[in-house]
Amino acid sequence: METVKGTIRNLPLEGNIWVLESDDGISYQLQDAPPGILVEGKKVTLRGEILRDVMGIGMAGPMFKVNG
């Protein structure tokens, strides 16, 4: 389980891709994110798992499976 701080961003690709732009400059494509956090520009701290061997349809960066 990892914790990542950053900003929620929406990319208007393939039906809207939601990403977390981390404070350390890495963009993660979000998986299983609760709808309440999917707000453009929202600052968040998320706990979850970085799926380094999985790529989403948006190819916006590594997948981050949100657990909390």
C-alpha cells in the first residue's frame, strides 16, 4: 500500500480519463476512485497500489488502484 499526494486532473480522452498528478511530478491514471474525489483541481492524499505492469486505455501513466 502506498500513499500519494497530488492534484486530480481530467483528461478529455476516450470518455474522460481521471489522473492524479502527484506532488513529485508523476501522473497516475486512477482506477476504482470514489466519485466524490473526481473533481478537477482537487488536492488529495490517496492510499492504494501502483500497478506498474498495467496500462490503461488513456496511457496517461501507471495505474493507481485507489483503496482509500
